Amino acid sequence: MRVDEFDFDLPDELIALRPASPRDAAQLLVVGPDEGLLTDRRVSDLPDYLRPGDVLVFNDTKVIPARLHGLRRRGEAEARIEVMLHKREGLDLWRAFLRPAKKVLVGERLHFPGGLSAERIAAGEGGEAVLRFDRGGYDLDQAIALAGEMPLPPYIARKRATDEADFSDYQTLYAAEPGAVAAPTAGLHFTAALMAALEARGVRMVRLTLHVGAGTFLPVTADDTDDHTMHAEWGEITEAEAATINEARAAGGRIVAVGTTSLRLLESAASAQGVVEPFRGDTAIFIMPGYRFRAVDILMTNFHLPRSTLFMLVSALRSLDEMKQVYAHAVAQGYRFYSYGDASLIYRRETA
């Protein structure tokens, strides 16, 4: 498909720069189950749309301060380099995007606050690099935590600086496994009160892990979706988590993915018959219209960028034409977009 088919107009003032307070006060646009049915609610109303025995699947990845500012030195000359870590490849190895990448040659070293340094050992497309740091494991994690800053998405970072509030705002309530460089943003809406209401409703909850990479922010530069390459992300579904999901489905429960990251990992792990298998490794699944879903019945997700792989994904749940109408409704009603914005609850067409 042509990428420009996934374009739409979005007023700049609808891009949220701060989250709703409390988190579950954000708006929730319910899409379906019938075609064309749209209902304006709040995230705190989510239990009204779930049944006892349904399973909410959360991504418990934890965002690390993955944006680093360093110096490249050549004799007396220095150049400032921004590093955005996006995928760990070993105890001391990270894939990263450099800006400006052309100022750092393979074999050159970057220096960061606190004495941390890294050598560029390989180059890739679009400013990507493989960096080998001067330490590994826990020591590297601690050094990054001290030297880095929270990696707010570009559409927020262009408008304001990162501050202390972001260290809690850009983290889900249930974050547990460090390794993401972007938040699974649908999960940002959950509060302790909402979790308690869902439990009282009889909804089961499962946590998997997908370490979200910076590739989620990258625009699709190809003209055709066939020419776009997804960046791989690491994820894990344990045997116990898979069993809970499969048991619920067998008993008639619906699988509700909280966020596109949860959905992508579930679909990566599902068999053709819809059985979710234990999973541990990389996934680069690319979901767009025409994809046949195996595991997920309903998706809770925020509102996504035009021409993005995430808008393509939600269009696969219903149809491109219907999702353009959904987004036009959201714009007209003043819904807030992107990472700190409002949410939607989308019934998969086959589920409806």
C-alpha cells in the first residue's frame, strides 16, 4: 500500500505535552463493536466495557534514561553528539541512533558525563550505530542512569525540555523490567483505583515484556509499505503467562491488549490457531490492513502519528477508511494525541 494513504491532518495544538491528572481522567474513545459506532467516555469507565473472564495484557517494560549527550574529540576539536539508545545487543553493546551521525566514524570514541565512554564499532542506515561501552552489565546500567535523560518523543522534546515530572509521568504504574527507551503509552493511563475496579469486575491481568525501541518514533520514509523495514525489539512471554491467556480464551474470555507493544508481542507468539506460545527473543512484526489477527480481540491504545506503522496497525483492526473517520471524530472532539494524550478502545472487526 502507498504510505500517503495513511496520512491525515492533525492540528498542532492537539499534541499533548503533559498527561491527564489523574491518569485515568483521560478521554477514551470506544470504537465498535458495530461499524461506525463511536462512544466518548473516560479511561476510568474502562471496566464498563470488559466482562468477567476477560484478560488485560500489560507490557511491564520500564523506561531507562536512554538519551545521552556526549563529545567526540579529535585532537583539540570537539563535536557534541546526541545518542539515543534503542536496543541492547550485549552486556556492553547497544544499538543507537546518533545525531549528527556523520561526525562519528567507526572506531571513534564518545565521552559522556561521569567518565562513561563508548566506541562506535559499526554503522547502519539512518544514523544508526553499534556502540561498545567501557563497562557492561549492572555497572553500565548505573552509568546510563546517571548520565542519561528520559527519552521523551521528538514531538514533545521539540516543544519543551525534559523535567523531573517526566521521570514518573513517562513510566507506567506497573513498570518492572528495565530496558525500554520509549514508554508503552496506553499503560500510562492506569491508576491504582482503576486496577482495583478492574479486579473487582472479574477481569484477569497478565504482564508480558517488550522493550520498546526508539524505532517506534521513526517516520516511514518509504513511499510504499513493502519497502519499509521494522526495527526489531526484544520481548518475552513466559509459560505461565501464555497458559493464563489460553485458558481464558478457551473459557470464552476476550484478550485485551493494553498498547500496540502488547499486541505485537502477542501476535508474534500466537500460532495459526490462536494459541499463544511462550516467547523469548526479537520481533519485527509489521501489522497493516490485510493482516489476520490470531490472538487479540480488543486493543486499548493512544492516538498515533500520521503515516506511522502504528496508525497502520490500528487500521488493520477495523479498516483504513473507518479509522480515518475515527481520527477525524477525535480531532473534532478535541482529543489529545500521542504519548501523553488520550486513549481509544478498539474492537477488532472479527470480534465485533
